[in-house]
Amino acid sequence: MILLTAILASIGTASVPGGGLIVLSLVLSSVGLPLEGVALVAGIDRILDMARTTINVTGDAAVSVLIAHSEGELDKDVYYKKAV
């Protein structure tokens, strides 16, 4: 039940700042656990939020490059150009 609730709730939260705390409270309440667990995570949630954002942006960029390459739209001269 925890896994299903977390997956369904996390679909749109990657773009919401502080969305992790909302998802955590939703998951905890759905399985009947006390919401005091949110207070334990609240202190470090900002750091975790920045890490989630970094992973999300990196994944989006990597998939964009892979799709462009598979469609023949990737300009390899620009992609491999060395920065000055």
C-alpha cells in the first residue's frame, strides 16, 4: 500500500518545491502511521529537495539527448564542440 500510494502521489511532485513533505504526509496518513514522521524529515527536506531537482533535470536532459539522437535530430558538431 505504501509503494502504490507513493508512486501515485509522486507523479507530479518533482516540479513542486517542498512537494516531498506533502507526499510524505499523504503516504503516512494512507497507511495509518502518525504524522510526526514528517517532523523528522522537515529539517533536511530542503537538501533532499535540491537533490531530487538535480536528478530530475539531469534525467530530463539525458532523455532529450537520447531521443534527439534516435530521431536523427542531434547536431553532433554542436554537441561535441569544445567550450572556449
